[in-house]
Amino acid sequence: MFHSEMRPSPNPPRNRRWLWIAASSSIGLSAVFWVIQKAGFDATRAVVARALPLLPWVIALEACRIATEVLAARDLFGLLRSPVPAGALVRAQLAGYAVCNLLPVGRTASEAAKAGFLKSHASLPKTAAVATVAQALHLIASAVILVPAVAAARSTAASFGLSLTILGQCLLLGGIGATLLLVAYFAPFAGSAFRRLPKIAAALEQFRSAMRLLPRFPFSALGWLVVNRALQVAIIAILLKAVGAPSSLASALVAEAVLLIGASAGDFIPGQIGALEGALAFFAPAIGTTSPNGLAVALLIHLVTSLWVLAGFVALGLGRPRRAQLARPPLLQAPFATRLGGTSVFRAS
């Protein structure tokens, strides 16, 4: 057998990952096409075109949402006594935004990508700790914004079943976020389960040591992420007004809850393409609008997201470390020859 025949296939896990992304994206795009077909192509196109003049305001608010995540990360690194330059945080956040909207289970992938991006500015255990805490706080912030959404659902045309679903989503997200924080902070990673894996045990112990550097609960970071969700409610309110739907705080809060439910259901689809469109079109009556209007809101959200994903790719390109140029060793220089002649046992006679 030839040596070339014995080589394993290159990068099989990576190939499987891209196949999964392609398959899930196809499901999402098919769902979008189906929802648009049900709502009507002409009606959807007219609604989207009517909303375009207000799109710059939505783009600006999305930039503010990205800034709140940068500020939350800054506060978390400050609590760990490991400040990171603002420019690096901005580039990492933009890159993480792109990852979040292009990969399945985007939020988790985004936090992992940001941790790797910032490892040159802080130790890997600390960046991993910040990523874990940020993931948990995002879930808790989503639960916080769903509390007024439950009350809003009861005051609008939303059904009792949707109100219960929003309440259940609130409890689920809050419970998962709190559990993630408690496990990361208190779990005994150095137990007998990892004795046979000393490297993993050491890495987990370093991670827990970084978590234990948190002097208190990160209320300031949580506050920024709650503001992040509030800005998303404002974006939805503007888009509802832009498409010609009756806009109110209650309808925007219910639409935010529907958006979070759809995002959770379609988390395995990159960018939740199709899941958001289906959720907002299906629950449009509960929001106080029509299916084409709800669908248009979801499409416009994805349009704005795509623009910031492009900015994330630019950040990825700018954030690549430059390869250090290797200086040619001065083997033929006179000082080196002199030192060699003075120390070598093969000195010329």
C-alpha cells in the first residue's frame, strides 16, 4: 500500500460542520420562501419598500446594541482585574457578531470566538470566564425583558396560551442563565472525574480560579445587556411603525417576546433565518398587525443584521495578527565569526 493511500481524509470534523451549516441554512431559507409565499410576494415587497426610509435609525440603534455588549465585556474584564483595550473589545465584538449570525447556536459560538480573539490581551482562563459569564447574563437579560412582555401580552390581543409561553420562556432562560453562573462558580472541577485527564483538570481549575476572581455579582454588565434588549424593543417599535402597523410599547414588547421564542426554537439555524420570519408572521395578530407586516419586520431585521455582519468580517480581517518577519541570521558577519573563532575547539591554526 502506498503511503499516500494511508493518509486520513483532511479535516473531517470541519467538513461535517460546513455540511451542517449548509443543511440548516437551506432549511431556514426554505422556511423564508414558504412564509413569503403564504403572505404574498407583492404585499411583502410593498411593505418592505415602505419601511426603507426609517432603516438608518434601525442601523444606528443596532450599533448602540453592539456598544452595550462592548461595555458589558469591559466591565467584566475590569472585575477580573484584567483591563482590555477598547479597540480590541470593539473588534472582538464585531467579529463575534458576525459569528453569532452565521453559525448554528450562534450566541455560544460568538462568546467562544470572542474569547479566542482576546486571548492576546488577557489570559485564556479569564477570557473563558468572561465568555461564560456573558453567556449567562445574556440569558438572564432576556428573561428580565420578558417580565414586562408577559404583562403586555395580557393587555393586548395575545392569547392566554401565548402569555403562558412567554412566561415559560422567561422562567426557562432565567433558570438556565442562573444555573450556568452557579455551576461555573461553584462546581468542583478538580474531582475524581478528571483525575485521569490531568491537563483538562488543570485547565478547568484555572477557569474556576478566574471565575473566583469576580468580587461580586456583575450587576453593571447585566444592566448593559438589559439595555441591549430594551434597544431591540425600540428597533421593533420603529420597524412596526415603518411597515404601517399600529405601534405601541405593548405591541413592541409582545413582538420582542415572539422574537426570542422564535430565536430559541431556530437556534440550530444560522441567524435564525426562517424562524424569526415564521414566528412574527404567525403571531402577527397578537402583535396587532398583519402577517405581511410581521414578515417584513423580520426581513428588515435580517437586512440590518447582514450589514453589521459585513462590518464583523472587516473586523476579522483587521484583527488578524501580522506574521512576524524573521530576520536572517547573521552567520557571515564579522562579530559572529570572531566569537566562533574564540570559543570553538575547531579554531583555525
